[in-house]
Amino acid sequence: MAPSILLVNPPYQSRTEAIAQISVGPPLGLAYLAASLEVAGVPVDILDANALQLSEEETLRRVLDAEPDVVGLTAVTPTADLCARIAHGVKTLRPEATTVLGGIHASMVPDQTLARLPSIDLLVRGEGERTLPELVDSLPGGAGKLSRVAGVSLRKGKRIVHGPRRPLVDPLDDLPFPALHLLPMERYRAPESDHFSTVIAVRGCPGRCIYCSCPWVFGGTLRTRSPQNVAEEIERDRREFGVKLISFLDDTFAVNRSWALELCHELVDRGLPDDLRWKALTRADTVDKEVLAAMHEAGCDLIEFGIESGSQKLLDAMRKGITVEQIKNAFTLAHDEGIKTMGFLMLGLPGETQETLEETLQLVQEVDCDYLQVSFATPYPGTGLHAWAEKNDLLQTDDWERYVFLNETVMENPTAPPELLREYWQRINRAFYLRPGYVVRQTLAALKGDAQVRTMAWAGAKTARRLLDRG
Ligand code: B12
Ligand code: SF4
């Protein structure tokens, strides 16, 4: 019989800010892996310790109770050490089990990760759907040889060896739908709904923003699923799990305009229930009136745009490939269509100064988005930003657990010291949350019973309190 696998989403979310905690989604990567393992006949289960709000100790206990042959953990940079601690517990108390780490962090810096985390036996780089079943088949006693499996990295004595690069999955329609039946679906929620799930329809991004890790897993070219395949998954999510809100996790939902229009038309043609709504993240340069109208008609209530900065100079330096005018235009068009908007900002990118921070403050006031997230530029290992910070000796710490961009700065910026960034973090949040129009609008909407506004207002109130507490 094939070895059994337990895939583990570590318990990380309690460490983030209020705004992050009010949304808990399924670990979609693990659900994709589980679906491929099921097709390959490998006994698999998922432990979403994050959604179940388990402690580290409880997570380890549940892993050991399941008696898996293989424990697969998923990590972003700030959760890599947490995964390693769980793996350490496994190796201590069940040494015969094999520990495998995958996800964006492992994909970006495999050598460093294996060197620093001795409790991890094997590491998977990039997409795992094809790699993991082959890896299982190549464990001692299996058919293949581990070091030859494409996408796998491991230690051989003191050396770290890498199997060849794994080609990207293409066409994506070949993948089975994520195995949501292995997850505690009743636990997932977003401000707008307690019946929440996520879908990824597009993989890869042609962008090259210096701070971003995305292309390391999904590559630099765009792969889209067929609109029919995406719509079928959404119908499945509704039918089998009662999902009422979907968040598209695609890096750039509308970057392929004709595909986005086709998907929206497909969703409308299928006559999805009116109470099935969705939201998506896309670049500000990918939307126009027609695309936004189609998205709204197909059920899109909220669009998230990466603003990053109000300074054109900075947008160019980070290779965002977007103009300030395009950002303003995108927000205006979305509001005209009646779609709510969320903006993401990043303070402290190379070249940031008081002047550029002022420009960002002005832009936030101008675009008047409904929700806002202000973060600090964080140099994730393997990105151009990390290389810049390292070269200029600006890294304040290499403690990966502190690389949570909502919490603190982990990088010095020669033209914008941490105190200045914190000051503008406060000023921008204050200007946003405490602006009179916003308070009135949110209060009215909350009185009308808008659940999304109520929850976001709760997060907003927490942020505002923090702002006032800090003076
Ligand atoms: C959804 C999401 C979240 C959700 C997570 C919800 C959930 N339960 O999954 C939330 C909002 C909680 C979140 C939080 C954060 N996120 Co986030 N998030 C994403 C996003 C948009 C999608 C992730 C996803 O599901 N992808 C789809 C699946 C299919 O891909 P995948 O998870 O990578 O899995 C595949 C492979 O990686 C691999 N794989 C993954 N795990 C494993 C495990 C094994 C054993 C194997 C073999 C293979 C394998 O196989 C999978 C299938 O191909 C990505 C962007 C992106 N495009 O991926 C950012 C992203 C992962 N997030 C990022 C960041 C920075 C964060 C935060 C640190 C932000 C912050 N607050 O500071 C926090 C981390 C929380 C914390 N406190 O530690 C960065 C990670 C950068 C880095 N180097 O770490 C990304 C890449 C965004 C970016 N532009 O850079 N995030
Ligand atoms: S456009 Fe978005 S996903 Fe693409 S590289 Fe830039 S930040 Fe990353």
C-alpha cells in the first residue's frame, strides 16, 4: 500500500493584524495537492491547524495521532520556522516519518531553507501537484529515485542536491478540483460571508515587481483555466459546500481581458444564484468600463487593487508598470460601476522619502477606496528587494518569523527611516479611517445591515483605536 500523507497548514493567523484575522480561507495549495494524491491512489488527509485555531503543541499531537508516513507542510517566509518546529516534533517522536516542506518560501530559497531547517527531510520547489505523487512513489521501497524527481531538493551528506526543474502544469484544466471535502469548510469566513471559499483561475504573472515572490511558484507567463472549468468549480463549491462568497486568488484577475470577459459571461449564462458573490484582485491597468460592468453583472462586489505608492518615481523604481493616473482611473471606474474597492499600500520601498510618502497620502485621499491595507515593504528572501537590502546592508534581521509586513519594518531604508514610515503609517490610516465621509458612510451602511461593513468597521475600529492609543 502507498505511504499515507498528512498535509498540514500551520497555525499562523493569530499573529497578524485584526484586518487579516477577519478573513480565514482554505489552504488551497494543500487542497490541490490532496486532490492529485487522491487521483494517484495515495491515502491523504489535511490538517488545517490555522482554521481550527490549534496551538503548536495541539497541532503536533494531532499530526502524531494520525500516524502518517509523510507529513507535508506549507510555508510562506514567516511560517517556515513554525513548520520546522512542527517537523522537529514529528522527527523526535515519530522518526520513521518523512517531513516535506513546500510553498513559496521553499521555492524561492531552497538551499537556505534546507540548510537552516534540519527537521525538514525533503523540499518541493514550485507547483506540487505532479511532484508530490512522484515523490511518494520514490520514497525508500518505492519505484523511483528521490534525487531524480523533478522539483525535489534534499540533503546528501553535507551537500544539498536539486532534482531537475519541474515543468509548469499546462493545461490547468487537467488538474482535479481542490479537495475541499478534506477541510473544515464551516470554519472559513470573510467579512461579507460565513460561507466562504477561494478559487484560483489564473496562474503566473508577467509582472516583475521587485518586492513580489509570486512568479517563483507559478512562473512569469500567464496560464488561464477555461472559463467553463472555473465555472464548474464554482458550481461545485456552491452545490457541495454551500459557498456564498468566492475570493479569486489570482495575482492579476483581468490581465487577459478577453478571458476575463468570457469568464464573466460564462458565469452569467450559468445563472448562478443571486446570493453567490465574488471578489478579485487585479492590476489597476487591466480594467476598463466594459470589463468592470461584466464583472459586476457576474457577481463581483469588491475589487482589490495594489496601489503601493502615490509616487510615479517609486512605482517605476519598483517596476510596477502602472501609472498614478491609471490607479485613479481604476478606482473611479469601479465606483461608477457600483463595485466596492480595496487598496493596498506599501511604505518604505527603495527611493521612499517624506515627499513620496506625502504623495501617497494625497493619492489615498483622492481615490477614496472603501477599504485600505497599509503595509511596510518587506524584503522576502529571493526577491529583488531582498537582494537590494542585502547588498546595501539594510536588513535589520534574518528572523523569518518577523517578515509579516503588517507588523513592523525589517529593513532600513536610507531615505526613509523606520520612525518616518511609522509616522506615515499612522497618518495615512488616520486620514483614511477617521475621515468624516467615511465614518458617516460606514455607519449608514452598518445600520442598513451590511454585514461586510459591520465586520470591516470592527477591524477599522480596532485600527482606529490603535491609532488613537498611539497618539
Ligand atoms: C491567499 C493568500 C493568503 C491568505 C492565506 C489563506 C490560505 N489559507 O491559504 C492570507 C490572507 C491569510 C495570507 C496571509 C499572508 N500572506 Co499571502 N498570499 C495568498 C495568495 C494570494 C494565494 C495563496 C494561494 O492559495 N495560492 C494558490 C495555491 C494553489 O498555491 P500555493 O499555496 O503556492 O501552493 C502550490 C505550491 O506552492 C506548492 N505547495 C504549497 N505548499 C506545499 C506543501 C507541500 C508539502 C508541497 C509538496 C507543495 C506545496 O504546491 C501547491 C500547488 O501547486 C498568495 C499569492 C500567490 N499567488 O500565491 C499570497 C502570498 C503567498 N502571501 C504572501 C504574504 C507575504 C503573506 C503574509 C506574510 C502577509 C502579511 N500579513 O505580512 C501573510 C502570512 C501570514 C502570517 N502571519 O504568517 C506572499 C508570500 C511571500 C513569501 N515569500 O513568503 C505571497 C506570495 C504574495 C506576494 N505577492 O508576494 N495570504
Ligand atoms: S503584478 Fe502583482 S503578482 Fe505580478 S509581479 Fe507585480 S505584485 Fe507580483
